[in-house]
Amino acid sequence: MLLPIELISFGAQYGKEQSADKSPAVLLTWITASEENNDYFTIERSADGVNFKEIDRIAGKQTSSAYSHYQRYDHNPLPNTSYYRLKQTDLDGAFSYSKIVAVTVPPTDIDFLTVIPNPSNGQEISFYFAYSNSLFIEITDIFGKPINKNSHSLEVTTSHAVLSFYPVLAKGVYLAKIRLDTREVTRKIVVH
């Protein structure tokens, strides 16, 4: 009995193409050496490596003895780690799965940093982030004028920083300019 396909490779790599909003995508590639009665391929994605959902369907060659190269982009990868597998379906409905591959997607500027509490009482602000080798935080007023650096202290771990103010920040709107490694982001902080 002939196998429906001879899968040579299946892989996934982050950052190979950018989507319409300029964020990188995951490139999924696979190669078959031959196909026999191959109807289609289904790309499935999972957040936990167990529960998969279909994200794309690609027609197969049905019957071919030549090498075939396929590729698709996942323009909406899951945050953190995305798990992918390839499902191959025959013309008669029988199917088989490839090995599972994992891709780690770095946090985006939107999800790599959380500021809590916000609004704040002006006494203490916590910054939670995915990771960091270096950290820089500057608090400014709404016009960009830095708040006196002698008026706060900073405690930092690898994924959490606590900024304490003395005296307490006055009511108003402030900007926190944060640089983690090479990533920069500004968050608005409200003190009530």
C-alpha cells in the first residue's frame, strides 16, 4: 500500500514576512517527495500543543512523484508560543498528522508591558514585563518634563519593577517612558 504523501520536512519560522500592519508573521513551509491521492493540507495552530484549530487549507497535488514545496504565512500568530501541525487529508477522507513544531513570538509593544494600578494613588506603580536584560524608566509630566529623579526609588526583578514616589505624585496625568533592552514604549499614567 502506498502512503498518501512522503513528507520530507515541516517547519515554522517567525519574522519572515510582515503583515499589513507591519508586524512579522510566521512562515510555515513543508516539502513532499511524492503524493498519492492527496486532497489537501490543513495547517492547525494551538496555544498549548494539545488543542488545535484549523487556520488554513491548501490544495494538494493529488498524485505526483516530484518534490513539491509549499508555504503559507500565519499573519496572526498567538502571543508567546504557537504550536503548529500539518494535517494531510486523502481524497477518501483519511488523514494523518505531521510532527508538531513550536514558534515563540516575542511580545509586541502592546503586550510586553503592563502598568498596575492605573489609575494610581501616586504612591507606587508596578511595571510587569515579559523579560529584560536592561530597564530604563522615566516619568514625565504630560508635556514631557521629567519628574525629579530624587523623588522616587526603583526595585527591579527580571520581570517586575516597582516605582515608589516620595512625596506622593500629585493628581494629574503623567507619561512613563520605558525602555526594555531595545524596545521602547510610552504609557500614560493617571494619578487620582
